[in-house]
Amino acid sequence: MSKKILVVGGAGYIGSHVVKALRDAGYAPIIFDNLSSGVRENVLSGTEFIQGDVRNYEEILSAIKGVDGVVYLAALKAAGESMIVPEKYAVNNIYGAINLFNAMCEAGVKNIIFSSTAAIYGNPQYLPIDEKHPTEPINFYGFTKIEIERILKWYDQLKGIKYAALRYFNAVGYDPEGEVHGLERNPQNLLPILMEAALGTRPYVEVYGDDYETPDGSCVRDYIHVTDLARAHVMALEKLFAGSESMTINLGTSLGLSVFEMIDEVKKISGKDFEVRVGARRPGDSTKLLADSSKALEVLNWKPEYSDLETIVKTTWEAYLKN
């Protein structure tokens, strides 16, 4: 019998790629999603789907009974919005997580992969950022994620729940096989914005500052292909099933790509030109954010395979063309 894995938020952008990776690795993923940002077309054929909300204890408890492990990805993640309506993020992210952990205790489920974020680190005190870097988030979204990690540590000590907290850097790209192609709703990240500009649904792209201390003056970020991210979830889960202690791991490439590099590649792959305007810097934007992912290689034997610039842009463009 295949191990059953409840993927909370499994119809979302990252979640649907994780579901595919689990299914392809021989697991039986069960998708639990309220479809607030996930989409039905990302529910892969042959996978079980339960529409429910992690904030509803009875719904999550009913779904979790009989599963072998959990992947938890159901969080609100717009950093800017989290500073305007923190109460929404507190209830969805922190209260939802506590509901899930309590349901795991009641159902006797002992293994969880938690979708964390590099936003917990705040402004980098050194680069590349390793897992020992101070955690001083500069937005409420990042705060909710580090709080959940802290709660998980206690549930590990007191309830025996083993976890892998995977701290993502910038997730990008789409399934290279084209099976997952449902687009994120209201995306606020750079690459989807560039796709909309290339397709003509956005009049122009604004670059926030071109006077940073980088080769081309634009901010540099660590972009990790979502298929590489998804594979890391499977590898971390297998580690927990093999009896590993809880772990905290960065997922990035340690290689930076600038805003202008991304713009140029989108124009090249799409064959479309679009207007780019340079505006003022945004408050809170760091010049560079790069991951030290050596622990992922050491502990999971994981390294990125799809996270080069061409593959990132090409797979995203193909997904947008399908839609």
C-alpha cells in the first residue's frame, strides 16, 4: 500500500507541483484545499481532493485520519498585504497551523513537511544566508512563518511530531512536463508580472530602482525552480519516514539573478518586447538575497536541476501560453 500524504494547500502553485512529485515517487497524495488561491485545474487526475479549510478543526481532523504524513503549504504569502491586514495572516497562517498540529496529535500522525520561507531572515547580515542566520523578519508574513517553526519545535519535544521546515527562496517556473499549468491567482511576483507584460495584458513593467550595487543596478534574488522545490519535499519526507530527527533546511540555488536579467530572458524566450519603466526603490528591498543551500545537499543529497534562467522562463512561458 502506498503511503497516504495529506497535502494541505495542494491545489496551489507550489502545492500542485509537490502533489505531482509525491505521486510520481509512489505516494498517494490527498489534496486538502479551500481553493482561495488554489485552482481546480491543478488537481491532478487520479488524486483525491477534499475541499476544506485548515481553520475549521473538524474539517482538517476528518481529512487527516488514516494518513501517514502531512505537507503543509496553506498560507497567505503576500508580504505587503501582511503589513496592512496582519489579523488575516495571524488567523490563516498561525491559527490554521495550530489546528493542523492538534489534529495530527489527535489522529496520531507524526511526520510533517512545513513550507517556510527565507522571509524569516529579514535583511541579510551576511551572504549567502545559511540556516544559522538570525531570524528577524521585516514583514508580518515572515513573522507568522518563524512563529510556526517555533511552535513546531515544541510539538516535536512534547508530542513527538517530527518535521522538516523548508525555507524557500524565490519559487519560479512550471512543470517541465506540462502536466501542472494552472496559473496562480493574483500573483505579485516578478516573473508572472513579466509574463503578463509579454502577453500584452499589462501595459508596462516597473523596475523598483536601478542604482543598487549590483552589475546592472537592479536587485538580485535567488530563484529556485518549483520542480526542484517539490522534489526536496519528497526527499525530506523520506528522511523523516526513515527515522530522522527534525530539520530546518534552506532551498535555493546560491546563484543570483537580477531583475534586468529576468526581463531580458523573458523578451528573448517570448519574442515579445514590452515597456520597462524604472521607478523609485521600494522600502525594505534588499540589494541581494542568496541562499547557502549546502545543508540541503549534505542532509538530503538534493541539488537543483531545473533552476537555470532559460528553464525557469521557458517553462513559465509555456504554462502562460496554455492559459
